[in-house]
Amino acid sequence: MPVADNKATSAAITCFVGGTMIVTARGEMPVETLQPGELMMDMHEMPCRQPLLRIGRSRIDLAQLPDPTAVAPVLIRAGALMKGSPIRDLRVSPGEGILLDGRLVPARLLVNGTTIVQEVDLERVAYYYVWMEAHALLIADGTLAESSFNDDWQRDYNDAANVTSLSPAPRGSGAEPPQRCVPLLTEGPELQLIQQRLALLARGSNPMH
């Protein structure tokens, strides 16, 4: 079943660039090859298998945007977060949450200009959304990163034709707002410590964890 397209341009979107390798019960697979029903490895609390519920795709022409920084992918080079993480270069949307120190940090807040950069000079990018029944921690190129957050689907995919789905999309004003499986960290001293540690690592230091 083909992946459908959608031209989402929100800086809050949580998704992976095509080519990202995601761990499933069958091993690592490119995100663009995943299909609904695939058993994904969810690392939240304890490793378990959770079926992929929906997958979507956005193809964005960055060259046509007056300010591509809102949606241009963030490149996290191999080993930029810690030894062996990522195991290879990882590209995600600016809003994609990366697990660090027990919190999800949007990739845009990790940019340091050397080992973690935003690729604003790209002409275009294809993003892939990976929605689970429950928000999950996936292994993407050896790094723990969040599955696409359901609230993003409600905002960007109101047309059912835009999503490949196993089941009807959650609808209705009576539904409770979805919750991330791990809290988001966007400001404060905890974030500053993470940023400082990654800066030291980028300079070849070995900071204490």
C-alpha cells in the first residue's frame, strides 16, 4: 500500500527523513518501507513490540520557502549525542523529540553548528510520520526518538486520504488530548546542561554523564 503525501509545514511536526533506519521486530528497516501493522520496537519503560498504526509522508520544497528554518531537517552526526549514538548520521524534523537525560528534546534545540546542524540549504525533503497506537520511543539509527505525536496528526492530517491507516482516525471533541510517553524539555537549566555537554563532546571532550 503506497504512502500518501501531505504538505505539512509546521515546525512542531515530529517525523523522520527518508532513509532513517528504524528498529522493528524484524530488524532495522528504512522508514519509507514501513507499512501499517509492522511490529515496532517500543523502548518506553521496557522493550516491547507495538504495531505501527499509521504512516504518512510530507514532501516539502524548501527552496521555495522564505524561511526554511521552520521545517528544514536537523542532521545529528554519528556519535554526536554520546559514543555510538547515533550509530550513523540521523536526520529528523526540527520538532522531533530525542531522548536525553530522561526527557524528549526537540532536535532544533540541539543544533550546535558542528556535529548537529540544520540543513537549510537543501532544496527539498521527504518526511515520514510514524504513528503508533500509543506514543512510543523508537530506535532510529541507534538513537531513541519519539514516534510521531498524535496531536500532529490531528492538526496536519484532517483528510483521511492523506494517511495510510489500519483503523479509523481518532475523532470527536470528547476525546482526551494525547500525552507524550516522556515529557518534553524545551527550556531551563536541564536543557542548558544537555546543550553544554553536547558542545563539549563536539570539541572532542569526554564530559561526565
